[in-house]
Amino acid sequence: MTDFFHPSLFFVACAAAVWVLPGRLGRWLPPVAAALAIGSVLAMQPGSYTRFNYLGLTLGLGRVDALSMVFAHVFAIQALIGFIFALHVEDRWQHVAACMYIAGAFGCTFAEDYVTLFIFWELMSVASTFLVWLRRVPASTRAGIRYFLFHILGGLLLLAGLLLRHQATGSFAFEATDPAAARFYDTLIMLGFCVNAAVIPLHAWLPDAYPEATVTGAVFMSAFTTKTAVYVLLRAFTGFEILGIMGTLMTIYGVVYATIENNARRILAYHIVSQVGYMVAGVGVGTAMTVNGACAHAYAHILYKGLLFMGAGTLLYAAGTAKLSDLGGLYRRLPWAFLWYMVAAVSISGFPLFSGFISKTMTITGAAEAHHTWLALGMEFAAVGTFLSVGIKLPYFAWFGRPDPGIALKPVPRNMYVAMGIAGFLCFYIGVQPGFLYRLLPNPVEYVPYTSWHVLQSLLLLGFTGLGFYLLRHKLAPEAKINLDFDYVYRMIGRLVLALSRRPVEQIDNWWTEFYNRAGLRGLMKVAGGSVWFDKSAIDGVVDGTAVGVRRIGRTATGAQTGRLQDYLAAAILLGLAVFALVWFTG
Amino acid sequence: MKLQETLPRAPMSASARRLRNLFLMALGLLVLLNAFIYPHHPHFGLERVPGFWSLFGLAGAVILAKGAKGLAHTILGKDENFYEEGSTEEGVEDSRGQGVK
């Protein structure tokens, strides 16, 4: 027991404390919880801890091995960076939501069985939905509902898969699946995971919702949801060839959209799809080297993607918009944000000396060495697109491009720069000291990133991508438009259901009104007239005061019914958690 | 088109021209180096050809830019209010978490 203290406990306790403590004090707690989580991760020894027997099931909350350690390591670091970035936020609910979200991510990482995994999986999707809603603008409310409904779908796929699997095998064990012996229920579980990993065409929730999240919430969301999904895919579905192909398609799909998007945070969201594609491809190819590559890339990606979202979030925070068509020439006025953004941009592009170089090339080389030449070439093509859109296009139009349009800038809190500085330093440190990261990986590392050929190849690729942008820079100017994606499908399904259900409901309503007008009303009026007289003269005299009491109860009940879907969902989830806790502790 | 209006093509300043020439020279140097530094175990035949990856990068960038913009201008690009009015209006929560819109 002494070797393992579950990091989720820090965050759950922190969420409870932030809830009750006064705001100013509460804000300082999440970074402390994150620091404690880093400590507990560093102190962990491999093994299986915290096992429960419940209703005849053995639930394991603490599987610590090389694979869960590397993800827990970076989750803890990113939690600290994210909470420092969010230190100025006075809205306590944002901190509570972020804490519960991270608690869910750690819970998934250490889960030993599918039941435990499912509980924490759902906790993540609920808590992250609040990170979208708490931006409290109409667009984010709508995007949050779509996000939540889509994740319910993913959760149901996972639930169906794990129950069917239990029926067939009698086990909830969360272990590797043999690709040759995969059954229907394994496919369901994999689809559930793929929803969270944003595998196309199940990815549209991500670029739909992340740009609508709060400035700080997007930083958290960019780190945990998709990377937890990569972790569970690595755990259960390494070597499934379909993932190799889908992952490579994701890398390309993401950069195509990123090239034409206008909203800076949506560009970055599409780059999550693209970058997670490298990891999913690594899982799919499934050799020791690509599994290492997927882990290393997840680690590096969490840090630089968080930093990119911090940079774009700073733009949004200061300028009030993240649309490239409204920005330009801001490098003089936000020099530090610009600097840290560029560190992240060269990291994601895979420039030598920065973190992407030592992780991305590992997956690509691994795929090539496993004779998946086409996958490797696809990923190289996506690397070109990454540098083109996030490395050059976004900074060119946000920070340079047009002359400064003279937007009034809100002062940026200092803690945001501190967080960006820490993340930027780590991106550089991992780039020059790859051993720091390679030591954490689950398989022994034979790959040497810094050979003269690897460096030259990267420089050739990126240099000539730069030339391509230079030649086409006028063609790539951002336009104030949105682009269709697969969310079109589910938005239209929603409208269709609404339209279809509206017709019959309206029809029944019309019939009823008609019937009521003709038959009911006249008779009813007569009865009512009589009863009013009876009520006034007889009853109220006898039971005086009850009417007042009933009205008061009615008012309380109306107070609970706000008519807002998110309130109902929150209440339902709270109720569910309470029931769950009761059963858990008494059962 | 609209792009030319928003981005007036000013004549290049002397320093910008110098920067561009430096950039092009650096690219040339990289290709030259490629003649001497090459992979000892190429993953496919073309990788041994000097300048392959530079061509790949340039062609990739051009294909991606032209292709993606082409898609955006034909089937993918829609008006900002396509789904609902004001759906891309930006509102920033202030530090107390109160949305402004």
C-alpha cells in the first residue's frame, strides 16, 4: 500500500475543497493537488494495488506498470501546468470540473478491469462537458450538448461491448486482445475507444467542442480525453491493422481541415485529430518501436498541444477573438505569448532540438521498418501539412501577416505566462535530452533520433514546406467561413428527429384542443362555476392556509425545474453518483 | 478576388529580399548536403535519390494547399451562419466565468 497512492484521490479531494472553500483560497488548491500527484506518480512501484471485491467482481483501481506509468507521468505534469495557467480563474466550478476530469483520467490509466474503466471513462466525459458549458455563451452550450450526446454514444458502445464480452468470457479483465481472435464485442469496445480517440469519422465532436470550451478548459481537454483513449487502445488493441490505416488517414484528414480553418483554436483541434493519428497508427502497426513511438508521441504531444492551446487561448483572452481573419501583427504586443507559441509550433512540426522530432520520427521510422511504407509516407505527408498550417500559417496570420489591426488587448495574467514557460521549457528539454523520455517507455529503445541523416531529412522536408508556403502565401489567407465536417451528419439527424417528432405531437395537440373546445369546455365551465362557489364558501373556511402551503411547495418545485438541459443532466449525474456511492459503501 | 484585397502585395523591401535570398541559399545548401549524407538503409528506393525529401516537402505543401483550398471553395466551405445565426460569434468568459455574450 505504501508504494501506491491513487492520484485521483488528490483531485477528488481538491474538487470537494474548492467547492466549499471561499474562492480566493480554493484557486490555489488545484496546483497543490497536481504537485502531490506528481509526487505520488514518481514514488510508484510497479504492481497491482487497491483491489476491491464487489458483488462478486474483483475491481482493480491500481495497475501500475510501464505503460500506465508513462501516461500518468505526463498527466500529472500537464495537470500542474494547466492549473497554473488557470490560477486567475475565479469561477470555482471550472476548477471543480477540471479536477474531476483529471481524476477520471488517472482512474482510467490505472484501471485493471473494464468496470472500473467505464466508471472513470464516464466521469471524464461528464466533467469535460462542464468545461465546455462553463464558458457560458450560447454557442458553447449548444456545442457542449452535442459533445455530451456523442460521448454518451461512445460510452454505450463501450458498455455494450464490455457486457457482451463478460457474457461470453466471464471476465471483465482489461487486457490485450489478440487481433486474430477478436470478436464482435471486442469491435464494440474498440469503437467506444475510437470515439474518444477521435478516429475518423467519429472525430467531429472534437473540432466542434474544443474551440467552444473555456480558455483554460481547452488546455485540459487537449491533454486528457484523446490521450486516455490512446492509452486504452495501446492496452487492449495493439497490432490491429485497421488502426494503422485509420491512424494514418487521421493524420492527413486533420491537416487538410487545419489548412482551411479560420478559428485558431479549431485549427489546433484539427491538429489533435492529426497528431493522435500518429499514435493510433503506432498502436495499429504494433511493433515494439511503434508502441514506444505512440507513447513517446503522446507524452510530447500533451506538452506542446497544451502549450499551443495556451498560446491561442491567450490570443482569445486578450483580443476577444481567435479568428485569424480578425487578427494580425500581434507579435509586438504579446511577445512572450508569441515566443512560447512558436516553441510549441516547432515542437509539433518536428524540428530538431524540440520534442516532436524525437517522438514523431520514432513512429514513422517504426512503421517504415515494419514495411508499412505507405503508412510511413502518409505520415510524412501529414508532417508537411502540420508545419504548413500550425507552424507557418497560423503564426503568420495571427502574429504577423497584416499590419496590426489595432484591437484593444486585455492585460494577460502573469500566471498564464508562467505556465507557458514551464511547458515551453519541457518541449525544449525533451528535444535535447530524449533519454529523459525514452527511459519511461514500455519497451527498450534502440532508436537514435540524432543521426546526421534524420536531422537532414527533417530540415529538407520542413525547409521545402516553408518554400511551398512562401510561394502560396496569398492563396492560404484565412477566410471567415466554416467548413463542413461529419458533425453535419449528427446535426442533421438531430433536426430530422425534431422535425419528425414535432409533426405527430402537434397533430395530437390539435386534435385534443379541438375536442376540448367542442365537448369539454362548456360542461367544464359549468362544473367549475359550481365548485368555485363551493370552494370559496365551504372549503377554504375549513382548511384555511393549505392553499398557501401548496403554493410554496409549487414554487420550490419550479425552482428545481429550470428548463435547462445541463441542470437536469447535472442533477441526474449527482443523483446517480450518490446512489452509486451508497451502494458501494453499504453493499 | 477577395484575397488580393485583404493582402495588398507591397513591393519587397531590401531587407525582406535579403532574407528571402538567404532562405533560398540555405535550402540549396541542404540539397547539396543531401548528395553526401543519405540513409544507409533506405526504406524504399527513392529515398537514396538526393533531393527526394525536398521535392516531397514542396510537392506536399503545394498539393495540400491547392487541394484543401479547392475543397473549401467547392463543397466544404459554408457561410459562418450556416448552422445557426451567430454560431461563430466569439464570446470570452471573464475571469469570474461570466460569459459576455
